[in-house]
Amino acid sequence: MSNSPAAATRPARWGGFTSRKLAPYLFLAPFVLLFIAFIVAPLVYAFYMSLYRDTLVGGRHFAGAASYIKVAGDAKFWGGVWNLVLFGIVQVPIMLGLALLFAIVLDRGQVYAKGVFRLGFFLPYAVPSVISTIIWGYLYGPNFGPFTQMAKAFNLPPPDFLSPGAMIFSLANIVTWEYVGYNMVIYYAALMAIPSDLAEAARMDGASPWQFARLIQLPLLWPAIMLTIIFSINGTLQLFNEPYLMRALAGNTINSSYTPNLYAYSLATQNQQYGYAAAVSFVLGIVIAGASYIFTLITNRRRPEQ
């Protein structure tokens, strides 16, 4: 009788140990299954499609790397990449500079109702980009937009926000309005993590607010700044919603290859070149990864001393 309780408890202990060992995998299983279903499987299928070519006569044929070789010399694809390089040069510094400025001002404690201001800055990011672009498209409208109406009221020439020379700035304004608050929250959270003792020590040493921001806050913010720049590089090279919607207002300015994503979309939906569109998407992914890697190498070498 003395051995039966011990013998009865051993399977329970073994079962409990097994359950605890399997529990993490069971919790991860839904994410892994969804990740495979909606990320890995589409990527594998897209890569498979990029190796084939669809023709009007004969159907689908294996083409190997022919589509990738074609993308390497495609002037439309690289023209779209160049448009986004110019867009990033204009938009990213302004967006991140404003986000950093707003975060520092909020952190200084010189603003009343900080929560209201944080919500106000972040709210545009919560608005879907489709709605944001439609709103700004209405404001930019050359015939019905309020800017045009105000110019006419003062007998001034109406501004042409949709011209080829102004379009890049118009798109940059939309994206900046959407993402300043998002980046500001990242910077503000990083500023809140800086020990208050550093601010007190700097104040006792007679450091001005500008010196404190430049010599203490910016070096400590460098990881957050680097993160937001990488996010901005990735987002810039994947730009799609804004030019796609603005194309309805400025079809002569924004063509089907204005951005690489817009080019791939047009190839797939208008020309039914699914394999080539998939190859364009994969090459764009390589360009994004390469740009992010190069930026990381450069910034790590020039990282400010902390």
C-alpha cells in the first residue's frame, strides 16, 4: 500500500512536465501557422511565379532567371526607384526632424496638457492612409480645392500642387502628416527612458537646453533615431497608396511606373504579367534590404559617443 501512491503520482508528474514543456509551442502555434499561411506561403508562390513567363500563345513557360535579368535593365523600374530616392531625400529629414522637435518640446515640460498634444500628433497615423490621401487630394484639387478658392478670392494664380515639379512635395507632405506623430511617440518614449539625474547634473553644470539636447539627449536617442530612419527607408521604397490614389487626380504626372510597387501592380493587373511582376517585387525587396544594410554599416561607424 505504501508504494501505490508513489506509483500513481509518477505519471501525473511526467504528464505535468510534458505539458509545461509543450505549452510554449502550443502558444506559438497560432502565430506560426498564420505566419506560414500569409507570409511564407505567398512568398514561396510568388518566387515560383517569378521563374515562369505567361504568354498569350502557349500559356505559362519556365523562364528561370530571365525575369530578374530583365528587371536589372528595366528603365521603368529603376526610374521608379530614383523617384523614391528623391522623395526620401525631401521627406524623411523633414518628417524625422519635426518628430524629434515635437518630442523634445513635450519632454521639456513646457507644454500643458501633454496627453492631448501627444494624441493630436499621433492621431493622423491612426487615420488610414487611403482616407488621408483622399482628404489631401481634395485640398490639392485644382478646380475645387480650398487653396485654389482662396487664391481666386485674392486674385492670385491658383497653386498647382499636382504638376510634375510639385508632385513629389505634395506626396511628401501627405506622408509627413501621416507619420510625424508615429515617430514622435518613439522619440518621446526614448526620452522618457533617459535618467532624470543626467538632466539635474547638466543643469547644475550650467548647460543650456541646447547643449543638453545636443550633447546628452541626441547621443542617447541615437538607437531610436537609427530605428526610425530604417523604418523610413523601408516605407519610402514601398510607397504605394498615396501615388496610386493621387493618380486619379494627376494621371499625367503619376504614370504606372512612378514607384516600383505601382509598377508591379500595373504589370499584374493591367498587363497580366504575373511572373514579371513577382520578379519586380523580389528585386525591390533586395534593394530595400541592401539600402537598410548599407545605412546600418555607415551609421554604426559614425555613431556619436555616449
